[in-house]
Amino acid sequence: MSTSLIGSLQTFPHGVHPEEYKELSCNRRIERMPFVELYTLPLSQHIGAPSKVVVKEGQKVRRGEMIAEPGGFVSVGLHSPVDGVVHAIDLFDHPNGQVLPAIQIRTDRFSTQQLQLKPVPPEEMTTAGFIKAVQWSGMVGMGGAAFPAHVKFSIPEGKTCKHLMLNGCECEPFLTCDHRVMVEYAEELIDGTRILARFVKPEKVYIAIEANKPDAITLIREKAAEMDFAIEVVPLEVKYPQGAEKMMISAILGEEVPSGKLPLDVGVLVSNVGTAVAMSQYFRQGLPLIERVITVSGTALKRPSNMLVPIGTPMRDVVDYCGGITVPSPRILLGGPMMGMVQKNLDVPVVKGTSGILALTDHEVRDLDTYSCIRCGRCLDACPLFLNPALLGMLSRKGLWEEMEENHIMDCFECASCSFVCPSGIPLVQSFRVGKAMIRERKAK
């Protein structure tokens, strides 16, 4: 893939331009969500092994105290978001649709909820000590995938990080939490980037921001100029999925991450801007990942907002605080409308990977009738990875899993650009998920 330019803005080939809807919340300053009575903290809030419980029912816990330790290398710690008492350790509804083990904490209504934490100075740490500290802080990627941050920051032997990229693109419609984080936590973003660069030792650092966030671009450039190491702030064209790792690398460096490989295979480490802020807050203040900024938006919501929400807060409480739902039967999504997950109700908690709660009307989400493929080629023009979605969809419907793998289905990151442009309403992404699941199952056997 080669870098293409529109005007002076860098981007990647293909992609789509869905309506943004960011004006609903992009100018809303971050508000702190008030504390509620009960918090439910699933042990599985990240890719990898669930955390291991280290508390008992009835035990008092302090805000920021560890309540579950990492369950393996690809796992992270879990901390209490409030002063309170462990109310239950049981199975509870998870935002992914499953019923999974979780710790439920009842808030101490008489506590001031003041944090009693100590900084974790990184200057005296070894790289191994840094990796362990990040793991036990509970930190995961804040862009939505919730991949344990310490795993990504562990550079394997024989590989190097030439380019460190901070992802501030936020290309999903409606979502503005990363935008507000960059504007309101600019100093922490630069500091967290500096801490990370100290250990992964890149030759160059980039912060990528889509051009629809001019205030963030200007502010981050000003803060970066004050540092004693070079950071290049790169405005990118507004296009979906500009925030995908491989697309960002294509846009900035003009390089392609080979099929089946990771960004680090071409010397690039990509991290979300929110992760860098969380890193600064942990090392400078001792604050583990017990809260995150999310966007609560949609035309079915009375007061779209950007909220700093304790992990484990019931989503219903967050929505009610934002004025509640304005239509009888809204569509509820977690994350953005392109890759987000539909929810059957709001009786599930905010988790570390929750970037947004959207309440949409039939104007934004409508059921489409499905027709036969008319071979228009729009999905080929939309796919940022140059796959053939029409062919892959047909192979999935016929159960030809080996042929799907031969046509690189495992490279698909399910951005839904193909489904977005399909005039026949074919649920391409859903068929890809089925195919990928079948391929993994066959390999496991």
C-alpha cells in the first residue's frame, strides 16, 4: 500500500465516509460520574486469562486496592473503584452477552472516596519492572480492544520499536472520548508518551489525529514542543477506519504490515492516547485503572456527554445521569456504530474496554432487507485491506472454511466497511465472524 494524499492530509487507500454525528458531544467537557450503590467488576475485561480473585465476600476494600491479580502473563490486575465491601463473588451478566464470574462491591456511603495512593516512579525501574508494574496496574488498551498493555509493550527478542505511534484518530462515528482526553489531559498524554518511550526506545514518536479535531492538534503540538524529545503530531484525513493500526501505519509511513504479521514486525508500536494518559496517572499518582472516559451519545439520548466513569458502574445509571432515553425502543450499542456490540439491555457494567454507550433511533439504525449480490464491486473499493468481501461472504455461506482462509479471511479486522456500502444489505461481517470461528475451531481440534 502506498500513502495517498488528499490536499495536505495523509491517509490510506480505500475506506468509507460514514456520517460523523460527533457534533452531539465533541464540545462537551468531561464530567465525573457520581458514585452509585453497587459496582460489578467482571474478572474477564480484557483479551487473555481472567484475573484471579484475592478478596472474600464481606471484606472491606479501599478505592484503588487490588481485588484480583493477573491470572497469567496475558492478564492484568483488577482494582476496586470505590471504598466499600465485597458484596458478592458470583456470576453476572457481561457486556459481551455471556454470564461470567465477577466481583460485586457495595459502596461505603459514608466514605469521602478520597484516594490514598503513592506514585510509582518509573525513573529507577528496569524494563522488566516497568512491564510488571503496567500489568499489575490493570492497564489495557483504551481504544476498545482491551488488549493487556504490558503484553504490547514487551518487545520480543530480535525485534525493535523504530516508530512509536499514539492513536488519537477516533474514526468511529459518535465517539468523542479520545478527542476530549487529548484536549483536557494534554500534559498527561505527553508525559505518558515520554514514560513509554523511555522503555521501548523508539527512533521517532508520532501522535496521529484526524483533521476533524483541530483544537486537539493545535494543543498537542504546543505541549509536544515543550518536551526535550521530538514528537511529530500528524493530522490525517477524516476517513473510516483511519484509526486501525495497519491503516495508520500505511497513512503515516506508507508501509504495509504483511499478511498475518503485527505492527511490531515492521518496527512499529501503536498505542491509544487514553492508554498513555492512564500510564501517566499510574506512575505519577499511583492511580490504577479504576475509571475511564466514555462517550454517552446518540439521538435517542437526552443529554449526550463525555463521562469519567468508575469501572463496574451499571450502564443504566450512566444513561440515567445523562438524562435518559427519549424514545420507546432505542438501539443500544457499546462502542461505535461500525464495530460496536448491540446490547439487549443496560443492566451490565462499564468495563475497561467500554469506549461508548450509544442510544440510537430508527433514523440511524434500520433493518435492511437482504438481496442477492449484484457484483457491483463496492465492497472491494471499501475494504482497506484489499480483500474480496463478496467472495469471502459467498464462501462462508457455503461453509468453505479452507477456501476462506486461503483468501486471507484471518487478516480481516471486521471494520464493517464492506457491510456499510453493500446495496444488497448482505451481512458480510457477520458471515466473516462465523467463518473465522469455524477456522479457529478446526485448528483447535
